[in-house]
Amino acid sequence: LEAIINNHIEVAHYLVQNGACVYHEDGYTGLHHAAKLGNKEIVNMLLETGQVDVNAQDSGGWTPIIWAAEHKHVDVIRSLLNRGADVTINDKVSFPLANSEVCNVQFSFWEI
């Protein structure tokens, strides 16, 4: 996860290709980190490996697309949606991103 957090794309790719774990004990994944940071290149690399779940939930129930939306990373949101991200998944307070007023306004504005 450190290579992803520190934006070392080549290192992250090498590590993931060679079996490095991209999951943390709290459910937070490298994909969550990359989505939160807006790193589309790492998001795409992780999704292409098939080793991460695009809808993985962290300890708060947040998925990578929720993190990307929270930080307004439009390109990352598009990538996640293209890979099957589900905006109807509830977080721990039972509130799906799809029902968020912010989500509706932002998705309309961004024309995703």
C-alpha cells in the first residue's frame, strides 16, 4: 500500500504483479487510496490486475467510488463506473452514494 500512497506507479505495479497484498486489515484497499488521491493511473492498473474488488468496502462501508466522489475526482469516478462500481451500495450508516444530493448534482454537472 505504501507504493500506492506515495504514487510510485512502477513500484506498485511490480509489487501487485508479484503477489503483494493490496488489502489492509480494516478493508481499506490500495484502490481506496488511489481513488481518494485521484490517481487514475493506479486505479486503472489495480483494476486491470483483477486482484481488487471495485466495490470493496472499508470499515466505514465506503467504496472506492465514494472516496473518489468525496474528493471530486471525476476521471477516477468514470474509470470506476466503467469497471462496474455500484453507487447503490450502502455505507455503515445505510446511505448509498446514489441517494446523495451531492452525488446527483455532481454526476449531472460532470456528465458522467
